[in-house]
Amino acid sequence: MSGHGKESFISRFVFSTDHKVIAIQYLITGLLFLGFGGAMALLMRWQLAFPWQPIPFIGHLLFSSSGGFLVPEHYPMLFTMHGSIMVFFAITPILLGALGNYSIPLEIGAQDMAFPRLNMMSYGSLFLGSVLITISFFMPGGAAGSGWTIYTPLSSSTTTSIGWGQDLLILGLALDGVSLLMGGINYITTIVKLRARGMSLRRLPLTTWGLFFSAVLNTVWLPLVVAALIMVLCDRRLDTAFFTAGPLAPRGGGQALLYQHLFWGFGHPEVYILILPVWGLVGDLLSVFSRKPAFGYAATVISMSTISVLSGVVWGHHMFTSGMNPLVGKAFMFLTISISIPTAVFFLNWLATLWRGSIHFTTPMLFALGVVFVFAIGGLTGLYNAVQTIDVYIHDTYVVVGHFHYTLAASVLFGAFAFIYFWFPKIFGREMNSFLGKLHFWLSLVLLNAVFFPMILVGLRGHMRRIADATGYTFLQPVQNLNVWMGWAALFLVGSQLIFFINFIVSLFAGRKASSNPWNAASLAWTTSSPPPPENFEVVPSVYRGPHEYSAPGSGDRDWMTQSERGSSATTFAGKETAVSVPVTSGKLGIWVFLVSEIMLFTGFIGSYIVLRLGNPVKISGLQVLNIPLLAINTGVLLTSSLTMALSLRAVQMRDYVNLRRWLLLTAGLGSLFLMIKFFDYLHMWESGFTISSNLFGSCYYLLTGFHALHVLSGIVVILCLWFASRKPAFWTVAEGRVEGSGLYWHFIDIVWVILFAVLCLI
Amino acid sequence: MHETKSNVGLASYIWVFAGLIFLTALEVLAVSADFSKTAVLLFLLGTVAAKALLIALFFMHLKSEKWWVWLLPALPVLLSILFIFALFPDIVYHAAQTFEHRI
Ligand code: HEM
Ligand SMILES: [Cu+2]
């Protein structure tokens, strides 16, 4: 501790690279936005219960211009920002950011994340994003209003009432995406590389498994939506037409449906990204508080991984009514329903864990059991949505809103609370009040059913989603009293969260001091002090057993054994099951994981171009408009730079640092030459009238090559940094890894160009 | 030993580079010649795959990596191809049809 004591407040709490501090930053950000999103939910429910009535107390503060009540434009802004904030800036920071950052290194016995500085930047990026979306409320024209799905063409047209708020939301989400990618790279690398001795994969806590799968899904699917959002931004501000057609795109255009595919290609995995850590956490908590090993550990992990894979191929169930090809819809239906098989497997494992356990109803256990209960409702209602023929009727009604609030606002949120109540003593060294915790649980459980179940009921009566006033429809008049009911219930639900906030803040300062293992839990995190020292463990732990050693014979007068206890019981597998040592450096693994996300990003762009171009009745080929000889020469330039980059790695391997610097400089020079030629190519074409908004081909050409050029530029910057650093002999010890990593990135950019040259220029 | 290994590296780098330039030249020749569209398309598919593989195998050293390092780029590439094909029914074949046709 002493070393840290001398640091200033700024370097210790703001620009910290300690995963524990970063986790707290995420937690606080997430909780603030949770409150913010909850307040917006209340405004919506007020409006639905008492349409166009002045909002009591705060109406004049918020909506002074309109006289204290909502006007029709406000409602879309409210549900858009409520949804986006809840998903991306409340739940994600709490579960991935805070739970992920805090628990991963402690549970696997590491000192920190694999890339602490990247971790700091990851939070920084989320922070910038959250600033942007906060500012977006104050933009002329107000906040974004096209739904959390940002569907085109509504979102991509600036002629609608949607103004700069929409652009800021898109930028904010893109920054959040970057933050999650950096986090994903870190989580994956950390879990693969930094496990303590003996921490084999079969000994990882289920929480860590859940976070791992969630990070994998993030790295793979998130780039798709980032690509889509960038294209929406181009449609809005650069006059392209990737996602618009018909009268909105006079020069011929793209397709709105493509956006939906890209969005849900990520959007569906996203719901699993959120719930996988919760499933893992619940699996662990049920075991801790039943004092029994988790039933079917391996089966649970296998079903979680199966679900992760399947989650990537079911996105079309959000688009059954979009006019998509019905045959494709059928495939998506079957795939979606098949997810219920692995889901049922681990669900039964949960129940079997509880079976004949000695159950301790602590606050985190109550929330974990709450997840089991509400997830059953959420999951079962999901099955109905998945059936094409039923979805035609319930799509865009409150049945859907009810369903996803049971999964997101109930299951995932309860998971978030279970996390906070369980980990609070470890994080802050103090215990939360358990009476208030239980009160919070019971009130929330009752009230959230009081809010979300009627949603399903009114939905079955045909109550549309995203309408501000149901009283105008005769067929909805019988259910208006339910809207009033939901309004009151929501008020009490949000109000009862104050109990949590008070408990949180008071416990922070006045809670009972926590011991290192207040729950008698067995995983590694509970073997170190609360809060843990800066390096997490006084002694680097070795692992001898699985994470759920409860009530095992041989544990003496206690009913548990921690993972790092050697013990003498038969359950000690040391030697047989030691951690696999992974023969690749963290840096290299990190770069490869990064390249995975880059591949998917370019899939978003190149894939869109391919299908749009093939589907476009107007046939334009690069051969007709582009300067092929010049571009071919430029290809040669970039290929040469790959050779020089390869030669710089060879120079490092031969300890020839003079030539290393020459080759690096030459690589950067060739990269710059490539950019210069590119620039003149652009200039020439633009002057001859071929611009980004000329036609679909022009839009794709400038977008794809422009994005590639940005990658080249960042590659040049990295290489110049290496060149600069390699002056000093101190750098030489790490030179090989750095040069190799930058080389991988550089060659990857080269491959992208090879593909672009063919698909854009030659076909 | 280091020395010899790296010298082998040098020769293969140069050969790979020459191959890349050669394939690029072939691509440009192929599109300027008078072949059928499908033939050119298939040919380009081949050259692009060959070039990408050359870079990945030799410049990015995938050739000497463990099998599971291969998985890292292979899986997303596979997913990408699947994803793009999944878009065909909706985006490629639907586009030419008008709204009335769909109903
Ligand atoms: C106090 C609890 C909450 C209440 C009363 C509530 C209420 C609502 C209401 C009234 C809507 C608008 C429905 C419509 O008009 O179509 C909505 C939309 C939504 N909510 Fe909540 N919500 C709550 C918590 C949450 C949480 C915790 C999450 C996420 C984790 C969430 C995610 C969403 C999403 C994604 C939408 C869709 C937005 C859109 O249509 O674009 N909500 N919620
Ligand atoms: Cu889905």
C-alpha cells in the first residue's frame, strides 16, 4: 500500500491502470446512467398513464418551453435514449466493465489485466462516449429519436426532425464500441495467458467463463454494428445512400434492410453479451450459497459456449416482419428455437445445484434466485417471439417490450445487483446492510413483475410499442387502466431503488468492516484481503482444486476449501491438471484478437459493398471510372512496404538494430507514398466529378478506401513510434515483440488492400 | 543457427514479394484482356486468395505458428463468408423487385 499512498489523487483514481480502480470507475458510471435511464422510464410511464398532462414537480424544470409536459417529439427521444443508455451505458459498464475488470484478475490469480494501459483507455473511451450522449440532449432538435436500434431510413435522413443529437448518439455508441473492443482484447488475453499455476480451464469460476464468452462475442460481432453506424453517419452527413432507396436517394441507392441485418448481426449477440456474465455469476452464487459444488460444471460451460456460437446465427428473428425472404426467416426460426436446448441444460443444472443444498438466503443469493425466476419468464416469452407465425402478430407490440424487459431489465439487472451485493465487501472492504438489501430485493421482485407482466397483457390486446398515447385508439381504451397501473408500479419500482442507492452510499462509509472471506466462498478472490492489495495477492497463489469445493470431505471444521489450499483430500489434482502454458506472448495474442475484430469490421464494409453492388440494378464497374494503372502501381508500393516490414523483423531477429531502423523508416516512407498517391487519385477523381455522393459505387469506393487509408495512417504512426523508440538500447530487449506485433497489423492492412484492389477496381 | 534460419527467411521473403507483384500484374492483364466476366471473376477470386495467403503465411508467419493461432483469423474469415452469403436472399435477390412484387 505504501507505494500507492504517495501518488496524487489524479494518478490514483482518474488515470489509474489498476484493474480494481478502473472497475470502480465503470461501476460508478454505470450506476449514474442507470438512475438516468430509470428517470426517463418514469417520464414515459407518466406520459402513457396520463397522456399530455403536466409532469408533477419536475415538469417545468425539464420541459419549460412546452409548459411542463411532453410534446409528441419528446416521446421518441425518451425511448431512444432510455434504451441506448440502459443497454450501452448502464448495464454494459456494470457487468462487463465493473464485474469483468474486478473479478477476472482476482479469480484467476493474476496481478492485473494483460494490458493495463489499454484498460485505462478502454474506460476513457466509454467516458468520452458518455459525455457525447449527455451533450446530445442539449443539441438543437433534441436528442436522438430513432430508437435504440437506430433503424434507417429514419435515422439516416437529416430531413426528418432528427438533428445533431442523432449524430452524437452514433458517435457515442461508436466510442462505447471501441471501449468494448479494447476490453474484449484485454479479457481474452488475460484469461488465456495470466492464469495462476494450476488454474486449468476446468477450474475457472463460471463467472470468468461467462465473461470470456461475452468478450469473444464482443470482439467478433461488435465491429459489424460499428461499420453500420459509420455508414449511417455517412448517409446523414456526406450525402451517401447506403441505407436509403426510392425518393430519399435520387441518385440510386442502397437498402434499408441491409442496415437491419448489420445491426441485428451484432444486436442479437449483444443480448447474450449481457446475459452470459450473469449466467456465470448465478452459477457460482447458487453453488456458494447452497454449499454444494455447481452441478454439471462442464455441461454448463459447454452449453454456454454452444449458445455463444448459436447466438451469431439467429439475428433474423428480429426481422420476420421486415419483408425478408420467408425461407430465410424459417431458417432463423429453427436456429433460434434450438437455443432453448443448451439453455435448458444449464437451467436444469442450476436447479440441480440447489437440490438438497443447505441454502443461505443472503442478499446476493436472493438476487441470484431472482434471476432464475425472472429469466424463466423472459426465456419462455422469448420462444413465442421466435416463432414466425406468432411474431407476425406480436411484433412491435408490448409483448416484445415485456419480453425483453424480463430478460434485460429483470434478469440482467438482477444479475448486476447480485454482483454488487456479492462483491461489495471485496471491492470496498465494507459490508452492505443485509436488511436493506433484502428489502430492496423483495420490493424489486414484486414491483418489476407489476410493471413488466402487464406489458405482456396489454401487448396481447394489440398495444403498439413506441406510441406516446394509447387513449386515441378505441381498441386500447379497455387497457388504459393497466397503463395507469404500470405508471404507479414503475414509480414505486424506481423509488425502491433508492433503498439500494442509500445502502450503497452509507455502507461505503459506515458499513461493517468486511473480512477477507465474508461469504465463505472458495474461489481465489476470497483468499486475499478486502480490499485486495495493489498487486492483488501477497503471495502469488497456486491452484489445487476447482472453484466450488463446498461440503467436500476432508475440509475439516469448515465446509469449504479455497482453490489455493493444498489440503490432503482426494480432490487434489495437482500435477494432473495444471494450467496449460500457452506458447504465445500476450502481445501477440492481443494483436491477433484485435485482428479478429478488424476482419469483422472490414466484413461490415466490404460485405455491404458486395451485396449492395450485386443487388443494384444500375451496373457500374470500377474499370470504367478508376485510374487502374495508377492504383496498380500503388498496390505495388504497399506490397513493397510489407516486404520492408518483414525485413525489419528479420533485422531484429539478427540483432541488427541499425538496419532495423532503416527498414522501419523505409516502411513508413512507402506507406506515406501510398497515401500520397491515394490523395492525388482522390483529388483527380473528385475534380472530374466522381465524388462520394455521385452514386452507390462512388460512396463505396471512398468509404472503403478512405477507411483503409486511415488504417495505413495509424500504421505509419505506430511504425514511426517504433523507429523513434529504437534509438535507445533499452528498447532493444522488447523490440522483437513490438516489431512483430506492428508487422502483423501492417501486413493485415496490406491484405485488406489486396482484396479492395480486386473487388473495387478490377471487377 | 540463428543466422542460417534468417537467411532462409530472406530468400523466401523476396520470392513471396516477387510472387505478389507477379500476381498483381496478372490481375491487371486479365481484366484488360477480352475474357468473359465469369472467367475474370473466378480468376480474381483465385489470385486474391493466393495473395492473401502468401502474405499471411510468410509475412505474418502463420506458417510457423501453432494450429490454434490459425483459428484466430480462420474463424472470422469463415463467419464473414457465411454472413455475406446470408445477406444474398434479402439484399441481392430482393433488390430488383418492387414493393408490389414482394406482396
Ligand atoms: C424501471 C424500470 C424500467 C421501466 C419502467 C421501463 C420502461 C420502458 C418503456 C415505457 C419503454 C418504451 C416502450 C415503447 O414505448 O415502445 C422502454 C423501452 C426500452 N427499455 Fe425500458 N424500462 C425500464 C428499465 C430498463 C432497463 C434496465 C433496460 C435495459 C437493460 C431497458 C431497456 C429498454 C430498451 C432496449 C427499450 C427499447 C427502446 C426502443 O424502443 O428503442 N429498460 N422501457
Ligand atoms: Cu435476438
